Amino acid sequence: MSIKAKPTLIGAFIASAAALFIAGLFLLGSGSWFTQKGDFIIYFPESVNGLTIGAPVKFRGVQIGEVKRVLIHYNQSSSDLSIPVIITVDYTRLRKQADGLDDDFIDEEDFLNAIESGLRGKLEFQSIVTGVLYVELDYYKNAPPAHPVQLKPLYREIPSLESTSSDIVKSVTETIRNISEIDFKQIATRLDSVLTEVDGGLKELDFKAINDHLVAVLAEAEGGLKELDFKTINAKLIAALDGARELTTDPEIKEAVAKFHKTLGTADEALAAVRDTMRPDSSLRYELDRTLFELGAAARSFRQLADYLDRNPSALLTGRPLEKSPQDKQK
């Protein structure tokens, strides 16, 4: 008795097998069959030591692809020693991570505009300790004009810039080279010779004689000060100040000053009366006016001197102190 085949079971089995086959392809291919990618070439004018196949390709630190091939010479003039590197950009990943930026890599016209806007590739260190490199893509405002290296346009070419990491390595290398050229042995020898001469010179100095001389100078200065009779000097100064005070406070001197002042006033009045009797345009009137002015000035000066001596009797000995200038007053 034959068993009748069931079409429904057969169809379900075939559909399940097809689904398993597609899932296997997806898993084994890591989804690469369902992604859109594009290849680009970059010519680096420096060593790419540390850059390997599969190294990341990043845009401002975000991975958008990987290195596909690293060559020595490819589709370039024989005199050009740049190292060609072919990279693969994952458009699907780029489209998910950067809205609108994928057009700069997919569309030919947008790509050329991106190059004109400063899109460039550089080598950067993943780790400066291990020296492993990756390719960094970014826009640079002051990027130099792009000059294609390819002889035939086989790939879309991204111009390159020398990496800042390379500049750092060159600077460190140059510094180490300069340090290695310093003759530390000769410097040490000369420094030791100088120190030996200084030590010998110090030993020749007679510090005891220098100290004895300083002590003698200080002793002479102290002896000279001791010889001064400060007590006698002080007594004479006090006596002189007392004499000046008695002179300015003497009633007779005060009376004489008052009489002299009164006499000057009387003379001023007499001359003024004479002046009034003369014609305004006469030469004698002019001379008399001048005499009256000088006489008045002398009377004022004498009055000020008498008042000052009354307040400062010691001025007869010490004199009047000098007035400070405006600059000294500000200090």
C-alpha cells in the first residue's frame, strides 16, 4: 500500500530549508551580502609601518570602514614614492551613523565637492605604545589643493595629509639625536676641572687674616665713637637754644621791634602825604611810589620775621628749614 505524499508538508519543509540556508549565508557572511560598500584609494607620502589589512577607517573617530589593501606601488608614476592604501567604506553603516554624510562618498558629484571642501585622509596611532595605525578621514579648512596621483582613475582617490603623529615621532627622534650628540663626558671633565680650580683658590684665601682685619676696622670705629663727648655736645646745644629763646622773649627786644614797626608805619604815612601833593605825571611822584612800595614790603617782611622768631626761637641757630618741592610732598 503506497503512502500518499502531502504537498503541505513538502512545501513547509522546502520553505524551512530555504530559510535556514539564507540565515546561514547571513551568519557566515556577517551580513556582508546585504550591505553596500565602496572602495577608495589614498596615497600616503610617509611610512605606513603599523598599518595592517583590516585596520579601522574612521571619520572623526567613528569607524565607517576598514583597510582593504596596503601596496608599495600602484597606478602611479615611477618617480612617485607614495604608499597606496585601498580602503573600503561601509555605506550602510555610514548611512545609519551620519545622516546625509553618506552622499559625500556615494554620489560622484558630492564626492568631488567634498574633496574641494577639504576631505582628506591621515594616518593616526591607535596606540603610540604599540605603533598600530588606522586611517582617519576628516574635513580640513586649510588643506592644500588636491593633486591626483593615479595615472588612470581606477578608484575614487582621497588626498592625504601628513599625520600629526608622524610629526611628533619626528620631533622626538630629532630631540633624541641632538641629545646623543652632546659630549657629556667632556662637559663632566671640564666641570670637574673648574671645581678643582675653585677649590684651590678657596684654600689660598686667608680667612683668619680677613676676619682679623674686619675686627680691627670695627674696633677703630667703635673707639672713635667712644671718644666723642656726647654729654658736652648736648649741654652746649641746650644752652644755645635757651639763649635764643631768651633773646626772642626779651621785653626790650620786643619793644624795639614794635617801635621800629611803628616808625616804618609813620614814614609810610608821611611819604604818602607827600605823594598826594605831587602831580601824577611827575618823575618824583613815580620814584616816591616805588619807595613807598619797597618800604611797605620791608615792613611786612620784618613783621613776618618777628612773628616766626617768636614761634621758633631755635631758628637763630639752625636757620629756617628748606621748603619741600611738590614732588617731595607727594612722596
